[in-house]
Amino acid sequence: MATAQINPVTLSNQNLAGATALPRVISCNVPVFILLVSACVLVLFVYLLYYKKTFQLIKGVFSYGSSRQLQREGYSFFKFFSLSLTTVYIICAAVFFCYLNERGGWITLSNSRWILPFSVFFLAAVLLIKKFSSSVLSLFLKNQKALNDYFFQYSFSVKTEGLFLLPLCLLLYYSAIPPICLIIVGLVIPVLVFLLRIARALLWGGAEYGFSVFHIVLYLCTVEIIPLAVFIKVLAAGWLRFG
């Protein structure tokens, strides 16, 4: 009886081929899928209806003059263009944060499915507080126009972050790109936008309104840096672990 000869090289190649042919794990998080699809639909509508303004928004990331031109053209926080892109930011920021929270474990609940809707409502509440805080701050700072300009720059940066975070969240959940690379990019985006917003505040605050650097830095620390530092401290201390 003839004995079949097995080539060890062929066997190893077959094993290697089988190992590389393993299917990639696909995320089945239905709420995240629905939110990201909704964000894509909003961006599509905004592009079709306001494509010139959308390009101007992206251009304004690198040009302060373009952002001011967008403001002069009748910017309003409650218009469809603004509300849609703000909603995109809330969705993408909440999805990205929940992805990080799954690995960091900063917030735990008895039912982890509530973390995503809580994140969405929290971000929406923060933006509304930012919007209406200018009326309160105007009692201490008499220049209402400066406060309106600052909120516009803040709202402008939020919309820009949303446009950048949307494709990143899609890649994070539905691509084979290593998550660590996308997480780093996702963290760098808000940091760069934040630094750009601070630089612009220092420039136009002194040049256009005559504010001293000390007062501008004091305002930024009160409104931006201290609340962010407190939030990070709460997460790091594990005070939101209830599960």
C-alpha cells in the first residue's frame, strides 16, 4: 500500500493561510450604528443644502478671516445648519467617549447601555449652558460683542470637531485599522482645536477689544480649563463607578 507523503512546507503554508483568513470581528452595537448613520445623514443634508458654507466652515479651521466671514453672514445657533452640525458633534463625541470608556472603565453602571444616552444628554446640556452663559457673564464683562464672538469661536470649533470625528468613529467601529492609532488621532483633534481657539482668543481679545492677556487667560481658565480639569479628575478618581 502506498503511503501519502505530506510536505511540511505545504502544511505550514496552509496553516498560515487559514490563520490569515480568519474573519474580522465586526461591531454589533445597534445604538452606535443608528447614531452614526443619523450623523452621516445630517452631514449629507447639510452638504447638499449648504455646501458652500460647509467648505467655508472647514476653511475657517485654518483661516480666522473665513470664520469671521461666516459669522457676518448671519450665523445663528438655532438655524438648521448650526443645529445639524452641533448634533453631529454631540453624537460623535459621545460615541468616541463611550469607546474610550469601554477600555478605561471610568464610568460603570449596572446597565452599561445607559452610558451612551447619558453621554449624549450631558454633552447637549454642556453646550446649552455654554450658549446661555454669555448672558450671565455679560453682567461681569460689559462687552457683550466680545462674549458673542467668543461663543461663536467655541461653537465653530465644536462643529469642526464633529466633521473630523465622524469618519474617525466610523473607522474605529467598522474598519481593520488598529484602534490605538485612531484613538490617538481622536484625542489629538480636540486638543489642536482647543489650542487654536485659545490662540484666537488671545489675538482678537487683545487686538479688537483691548483686553489684557491676564484677563483673557483668567477667563479661559474659569470657563474652559478648570471645568475640564475637574471632569478629568472625577473620571480618574473613579467617582462615577456605580456598577
